[in-house]
Amino acid sequence: MNKQILKLKLPAIDKLVLLYIIDNSLYVQFNERSSEMAKALGLTRNNILQALENLQIGGFITTTKDGLARFRSTKLTSKTKQLLND
């Protein structure tokens, strides 16, 4: 777990979702349905969607919705990658 991420002034759910994305993306694109992520983290789908929105607004991730496949294509931003390298 990255200590820099834990020190961020973000809600706990946002940190949890960000760490989950980091652990499962390996610096490449992360594709997982919000319902799958919610199940893995023991949260609701709405919690995940709100956290993803907050992380995108905060500049930690970028997301692109894919309506046909019903998932978000998520990438870590350079801001997040810098935190991981510190």
C-alpha cells in the first residue's frame, strides 16, 4: 500500500477505490465494471460511481465510458503515477 495515497485528503472510499485501481491496473488501462469493483470491495455500485467521479475531478484518474460494454476504461494520471514514485 502506498503511504502517499493514504496521506491524501480524500474520503476513505475514494482512497480504497484508487488503491484498488492501482493494484489491478499495473500502469495500464483498467477495465472493470463498477458492479464488479463494488462486489470486490464490499461497497455499493453507487459508492464506486461517486468515488470514480471524485477521483476524476481530483485529477487522479481519467475515465471513458463504454456504453456498449457497460464499463469504464480507467487510466491513472501522471499526478497519481508521481505519487507512486515518491
